Amino acid sequence: MAAPSQPQQATYDAIVIGAGIQGSFTAYHLAQRRRDTLLLEQFILPHSRGSSHGQSRITRSAYPRAPYACMMPDSFHLWQQLEAEAGTSLYRRTGLVVLGPAGDPELEGCRRSLGTDQVLDATVLARRFPGLRLHAGEVAVWDSTGGVLFADRALRAVQDVFRRHGGTLRDGEKVLRIEPGAVLTVTTTAGVYRAPRLIIAAGAWTGALVAPLGLRLPLQPLRINVCYWREKEPGSPSAGRASPCFMALGLSRAPHGVYGLPALEYPGLVKVCYHHGSPTDPEERDRLPPGTPHPDVALLSSFISSYLPGLEPRPAVVETCLYTNTPDEDFILDRHPKFSNIIIGAGFSGHGFKLAPVVGKLLCELSLGEEPSHSMAPFTITRFPGVLRAAL
């Protein structure tokens, strides 16, 4: 019988838990600042268990909330910087149509964030994008910067550049214990690591990691159905690759919003999803009883019949993803209230991927005691009452 292997043991300048897009960009920024950084991931990479997998995500300048709109120019710039460093294309500019009832507050917020009057009525929209249909009382806002981020390729790129800068990525290592202190100790299934700073960006698993540290964060993991719909006429520019991304806001039939991307992952299949899902345990998200209803898929079928008549109204492919939502759907980017060298990035609520380069920079800045490059006021832990419990 072989002797058991000795556990890994090492000391670093920083440890990041979670090698999704947020944790990977945090590690990337730390490594760029010449900090010896360990990036830990519980699953073997690549994997589809979290929130960063898949081929595509929407990016845009249009944002109903000002804090995110202010971050987006920085984010576009940092994505371009990563493209240059990685030597690969990570973004396709398609434009974005935001549609909804005239006067809807979120739609108006998007229009204001663009700084120019880009409102399209039904006639103009039908001429420019015949695959999208508006209804009485609805308008559309055009965001020319909108497009598709190639998600899997982006995650590989940021991790490759991180390693090129001297970073260490260890996958297949689940964190078992975090011991606070001036020098923290992180014990995994394969080793014991120490560092003066720790950043936790573990997606749907963040709540379980911080609970032993006395924090009860209001994080709700959601199981999201990612649906792909077949074009009635394959290759038609009215529905396929030539069409823009879109978001539908303020519709009574879809209160959480609907979004869509051109046919990229699967030839002739357009990605259209509901921006909400079912509460789930991330360890058991695929354990669904037979016959479990999918009200979001029925909602999407109705939406497609009404707004995207060039698509078949039944999904051809349904995959899953995880969101981790906060009650207000704003991010958590903050220091632990008791242990100031533990930084937490969580609750990205289904709209964090496009902002990951900026989120990673902010988490890096917090961990190094630097002045954050954007206002952190909307992202504090203490905005939620009663999160601090008796620790340790």
C-alpha cells in the first residue's frame, strides 16, 4: 500500500478562494502588482458547476443603476487589455436593444446611462432588426457598445495571464477551514496555506465559507435555465448571428426581465433566458424530482411567440447555471467586519460577468489597503442588518 502523499504547505502574499471569473480577475490584478498569489478552486477545471461557464455573456454600457454604469468604461478598457495580453479575441460587438414600456424606470435609467438619445420606435426597430417585435406602448433603446463576451475563452485567458505573471492556480482543492489572524491559515483537501490577506469569491459557496467566520450573508443561490431556441429559417439574419443582443425590462409577464444573444454556441440556436430562477442548494442543483414544472420556460415560450416570431416557441436545448443573489441584487465587495484582512466578493446576482475586470481590481485594492478606484458605498456588507454573528 502506497504511503499517503504529504499535503502541500506554502506561504503566499495573498490567497484567493474561487477560480470563477471574479476570483480569477482578483488573482490576475494581484499578480500584476507582483504579489505572490495562490488561486484555489474546489473543482477540477474547466467545470460547469458555478456561474462562469458557457460560451457567451452580454456586455453593455446601458445600465439602470448609476454605480455600474460608471464602472463600465473601465471594464471595457480592462477587457481590451486582457485581449492584448492573451493575444485572443474575447468580445464581439453586436449592439444591444433594450425594450420595454415607455417610461419604465429601468428603461429610462438605461437611456440616461448612455448619455445620448437612442430611442427606437416600433417602425425603426422593425426596419433595422426585423427579428424583434415591439408592441403598443413599448419603445426600445439602442446601445451601440453592447455585445457578446466569450465566457469560457475569457476565463481561460485571465487564468493563463495570471500564471504567466507568476501566479499559482490549484484546482480540485476544496477549502475545509479558514483560521483568521494577522497571517491567515487556509486548510484544503490537499494542503495548508498561509497568507496575510485572503479574498473569498466562491460564488454560491461563499455563504458556507464565511458562516464559520461569524457572517450570515443574505445570499440566495438560484438555479437558472439557460435556453436555446431554434430559428424557423436557419441562417436568417432576422434571428441569427447578425442580430443584436437584447434585454426586455418592465414587462408584466416577465417581471425579472428577459435577455437574449445571437446564435453562437449552437448553429441556428438563439440563446434567450429569463433573468431569474429557482432557489437551490449548489451541492444539489441537478437533483430535481421528476415532473418538476419549469414556469420560466413556459414564460419564455410565450415571450418568444410574441416578440421573436422567427424562433420556434419550444426550446431545443436547456442547460443550467447558478446565480447568487442578494436581496437588492447589488454586489457585496467589502472587508469582513471583524477580520479586516479577509475580503469578500459575492452576490453578483446574474449581472457580474461583464464587470469582473473591475470587481477583481476593487477586491485587489481592498486587500492591499489601496484607495478603491470606484465608490464602494453600494457594496458594503453592513447595508444588511444582522449579518455579524458570534464568531469562532
